[in-house]
Amino acid sequence: MPVIGKNKPLDPFKDEQYTPKFVFEALNLTFDLDVCAPIDHKDHVPAYRRLTQLEDGLTSHWQGLVWMNPPYSKAAPWVDKFLSHGNGIALLPFSKAYWMIELWNKAEAICPIYDIKFEQIEGKAKGIFMPVALFSLGEIATRAVNNSNLNRVR
């Protein structure tokens, strides 16, 4: 098993949940970078470049329009980097965490997606217990979220 950080074994499947294809069809964008891509690349993210756990998206340089569906169990550092990058779309759960307040205050568009079913490694679809939303930063990302017709946008 690959090792990351301070000799911690990398579990490539712990938080892997693939965003359903309909989200990307609605956004109608190609991203420059998927910062939290699955190791096996069996997802629907239309991106020119991908960073997996092996490349460590938190320490790698982000460039251009990014897509971010981070591990929900450790979203805070991802949200911080997303906010400082300032150009892209993130799919995150609503939470009582401090990072949610920061994201709520700084996102240019927020679009909740109800009853989303994430694709699992085994190919099955599975919902999660909390609502999620798209959060955008930057002109292109915000226009895509506003035009997505996925839900009412704030």
C-alpha cells in the first residue's frame, strides 16, 4: 500500500465518492484541474489534469478552473485552499463547521443539490445523510452554476 505523509498508509478508497454525471452535464464546463481525483480515474469529471491522493492536491500547485469534491471527513484544509485559489467549483456538504461559514460568506454562487446519489467504487449509487451544494468562485464557475438549472442559486 502506498505511503503518504508521516508513514501513514494511504487508503485510496476511504472517502472516494464519485460525483454523478448529471452534475457535469448541467455545468457544461471542462475544468483545468480536478484537485481530488480518484486514483482509478473512473469518474465523470471533465478535466484536463487530475491530482489524486498520490499527488496530494493540498500541497500541489493549483492552476486555472478547478473542480473540488474533497474528502468530507477532512474538508477544512481543502476549503481553505479553494478559497485562496479563488477560481472553481466545489461540491461540499452543509455543515456546522467554521469552514462552512467562510465558504458561505465568500462563495459567489451556492446551489444546493438535494437527494444526490454518489457513485461508489463498486458501481452502486449511494446517498449521504447531509445535503450538499455547489459553491463557486470566479466568473466562469459562477456563470456555470447560475446556468445549471440544478436548483435555485443564492
